[in-house]
Amino acid sequence: MYRFLLTPRWWGINVFVLLAIPFCVFMGSWQLSRFEARVDDHRSAKEQAESAGTQAASPLAELLPVDKATSGRRTTATGQYGKQLLVPDRRLDGKDGYYVLTLLRTDGGKALPVVRGWLPGSADSAKAPAPPAGRVTVTGTLQASETPGDNGVRAQGGLPAGQTSAISAASLVNLVPYDLYDAWVTLDTADSGMTAVPATAAADTGLDLKAFQNLGYTGEWFVFAGFVVFMWFRLLRREVEFVRDAELGILPEEPDAGSADRPRPVQEDASTPVR
């Protein structure tokens, strides 16, 4: 009864099923591992943020380049403040405002973007406090360069001189005459008259939409695997029933080829008068 499984048609079906099921399971497991990794990153970032206030500040050189492990760590750097820029459209505690960003020219020759604080209202260079003169040592939280379009960072152009939309080396390279670190620091204590800007978690470490997309894709791949198994059993059952009926001499009725060409008799309506 099951000899039909050796036909070329069923060989193709079986090979497809044997390849499709492991592939779907593998993809579902991979998506699940991506979700679990994001959960672990979120937990680590939360623990790091909670312990940041008690950690001793490390020299900047020891924490570069910035990654998930070093983003959010407290650091210290020494140098002289240089060019100052404003970062508009930044909300803090539900209020609109802007960051005051000043470039710290370090002893290493590169400049470190330092967010000295936040001010409410529209960006106004006249209201932004001037940076301290002379040699200074800053202590704050290390942050990775921002990416326009992510985490609320607007990708906008045409800003007035002295403003930037994102805090990143790529955005600042054409605005300042210094070599830049691919990182920035937000001060633990804001300069006078400003509010300190809290640190944010590293990118791809939160339970955001991407994380739950991974979880959704996990379910989809396992559903696909189940659907493949279901369809294989359905085709098998139908083929077995066909073979059994054939052995009993029960064959499906075939329509009469000439019946379609024959004109159907016209039934007279009883209401039509006979002439």
C-alpha cells in the first residue's frame, strides 16, 4: 500500500520535508537565542547602571573603544575645553530643551565631546554657560556615539551654526578642527545653572521592538515546521485513501467528455402560452 512513497513525486516531497523541518527549527532556535541575548544584555545594562554611581572612575584610555561592556562606565579625562556646540530637541523630565556640548582637548591630542548639562527651551548660545577656562579634569559616564534615527536622535540637517543633531564623531568631524574620540561623556554633576544629563543604555541592550520581533519570528518558524509536518501527513493520508479505493475498485468518477458539448433541453415555463 505504501509503495507510492518510492515514486519520484514522493521522493521529492520527502526530501523537501526532511530539509524544511530542520531548517525551520534551526531558524526558530536562532531567533530565540537572539531574544535571550537581548534579555541578558538588558539585565546587564540595568545592573551596570545601578552600580555606576558606586564605581570608581577609570581613565578614558582604559575604556576605549566603547562597547556594551564599557558603555555606562564612569570615566575621567583631563584637558582644556575648546569649541562649544548645542544639541537641540532633547527632552528631559518631559520638558523640551537642549544639551550644552563642549569639546575637551585631552593630553592625547584628540577632543572628547562632553555634555556639560541640559537647559530648557529652544537652543540659544547666549544662555549656554561658557566652559571653565584652563586645565580641567572631568568625571562622567562614558557613552557610545549616537546614531541619527535611533533612540530618539533626530536625523535633521540645516541647523544653525554652532548646533548638531547627534553626538558622534561622524557628525562633529566637519564642525570642529580637532581629531575626535568615537565616544562622549555626560558629567556626573552638571556645570552651574544646568541639569545633569542621565546616561543611557548601550544600543541593542533593551527590551525594545527588535527584541520582541525576535520572539515573534521564533514562533513563526516553529509554526512553519508544524505546518510542514501537518501537510505531509495530510498528503500521505489522501494518497493512502486513494490507493485503498483503487484496490477495492472504487475509482473517482470522470465527467463525460461529450456532455459538455451537448445542448441542454430547454424547459418550457408553465406560464408561457402554447401556440
